[in-house]
Amino acid sequence: MNRGFYTIMAAQFFSSLADNALIIVAIDLLISMKAPESLKPLLKLTFVLFYVLLAAFVGAFADSLPKGRVMFIANAVKVIGCGLIFVGVHPLAANAIVGFGAAIYSPAKYGILTELLPPEKLVVANGWIEGLTVLSIILGMVLGGALVSPAGGAFLLGFGVPLLHTSNEASLAVVVAIYALAALFNLRIPDTGARYQRQERNPLRLIADFSNCSTILWKDKLGQISLAVTTLFWGAGATLQFIVLKWAERSLGMPLDKATSLIGVVALGVALGAAASARIVPLKRSLSVIPLGIIMGLVVASMSLVHSVAVAYVLLTLIGALSGFFVVPMNALLQHRGHVLMSAGHSIAVQNFNENLSILTMLAAYAVLITLNVDVNVIVVVFGLSLAGVMYLIQRRHVTNQLQQEALALIGERKH
């Protein structure tokens, strides 16, 4: 890996670190505003919303400029979003602006890897990205908790920075500083030299182009399998966070502040699985990991039998490790096929649309079940078996594809 790759990783780490710390700081802001409890989950939804709404446009934007410049612009938008809170904008609206920046950032973040690296290094690169992203989630939660704590607020205010009069403002200023640091790393990202044909600016044509790109990926024998897996994974991962918190409260008797550690355990497992996968699984064998998704679903269902905190830690680490191990090769394969069939930015935009639409759909379904007072252990079993079932259907689809065409031979193919 060259220096440019590590610069990208540093920028990604700090941008994601700020994203996760911001969620905790924003929740604390809502608490200080005495906002209704129901507004807290909306922070996640407003952040993700623009990934879906702008999917047809961000890919073209990512391909219209050098990716490093696009990432810089995206982090600048995040800084502006945070800054709006200082002038009285509601945290939900400001968080939506930050989500807008994140939606711009994502196609460039992943797309630049296909421009910078050969196909055989994409699994390793994705292992780095997933590992650092998980680390940023863990450290972001820790940092956010420290920033909103009484001791953290007092410490920050002790510096006597002008215009920062409350602990909330001081915490937010730290998040803005981290976004600014990420933007500085963006400026150091080298130009890969990749240039695409002039990008369309007509919104209707962009939507038609996005629809065409989506159709191409879903019809491709390798693209449809990897896209189905990653779409399922991200929707399930976001929903599992809320399920684990509820399950920990009901089955383990853990209050919210203690239960959040279980999310960190899952994230740690994902990092371990991603690192192992990056070392063990080459791109040519990426589809061999699909059965692990079936196993992961069954392990999730077994959570309903657990009532020991110690066993829960082990089980959740295993769930994280299994998911990390199988999603990294799938991400790499999807990026590779997208790069071969179309531009990097367009393929990542299609991926983001499907994955975040999955998140919105699964979270909505979970909210309905909670509203209907369905027992959390029933939800766990249904959720786990559904994951295993869908992964089995994806595996059967791959077997059918192989009987029709030797699709594995396409892995490693150069751009058309």
C-alpha cells in the first residue's frame, strides 16, 4: 500500500470518529432541550435519509472531480452542519445536513480505492476501511460520552475559549475540530489521474442514469450476489444495535449506559473478522464466505437463550466476527464489479442507496414490532432466522447463476 492509501485511511478514520461522537453530543443536546424521547432515534434516520434521497446524484458528483477534493467538500459540509447548531438550528435539522455531507463523502471514499489500487488489493483495502470504521465507532462512542460528561464539559470550558459558554457548545466545537482535521487529510490525498466522461447535470437524466446503473448491477451475476449480501448486512447491522440494547435490558437486566458496551463488543468482533478476512480471503474466493452469513443468522437467533452477561459478550463478539469476515470480501467484490461495469462513483452510489434503504426499512419494521409490544426474544428469533433464511436464498441464487454461467471467471476482469 502506498502513502496515498494511508492518507485516505486517516481521513476516513477522523471523519467517522466525528460522525459517531456527534450522535452522542446531539442526543445530549436533545436532553438539555428537554426534547421528547421519540426524537432520539430520529437522529439516525435523518443522518441516513440523504443517502437514499441523493443516491442518483452523488455518484455523478463524485466522478466529476478528483475524489480527494470531493471528500474535502463533504467534510466542509459536515463542519457547516455542526456549526448551524451554534446559531440555533435544531439538532435534527443540523444532523441532516451532516448526513448530506456523509452521503457525498461515501461514493468518493470507496470509489477512490478502485482508482488507486489493483483488484487483488481491494479485499485488503476493505479490511482496513472496515477495521478503522469499527475502531472509529468504538472510540467515537467513548469520546462522545466523555465530551458530554460533567467532568468533560468542565475540562473543556476550563480552556476559556471565546464564544464557548456552555458544555454543549464546547463538546460540539471538539467535533467540528475533528471534521476539520479530516478535511486537512483530504487535501493531502493524491490525484489518482482517473477521469470520467463529462457528468450529466439534468436531474431527470441523472435519475434515469442511476436507474440504469442499478439495473446493470442487479443483473450482473456477481454484482447481484454481492449487492444483496451487503444490502442485507447494513440493514441488519443498524437494526441489531437497537435490538441488542432492548435485549440487554430485558434479558440481562443491563441499564442503557451499561448496555452500550455490548455494541462496542459487536464492533470489536467486526474489526477482528474484517482483519482476518483481509488476510485470508483473496478476491477470487470472495463468494466462498456466503455460508458464514447463514451461520451468523442462526447465532443471532440463539441470543434468546442467553441470560448471562459473560456469555453475551462471547456470543456478540462471535456475531461481529462472522459479519466482519463475510462482508469485507463482498464489499470488495461489489466495488470491483461496479468499477468494471461502470464508474466507481456510480456503483458506490447504487450500493449506498440499497444499503441505506435497507436500514430505513428494517428500522421501520423493528419500530412497528416494538409499538405492538412484541416480546424482544421473539423479535430476536424472527430476526435471526430471517437473516439465515435470506442468506440461504442468496446462496441458492449464486449456485443457480453458476450453473447458467461460469461467473467466477469474471473476478479480476479489467474495466470495460
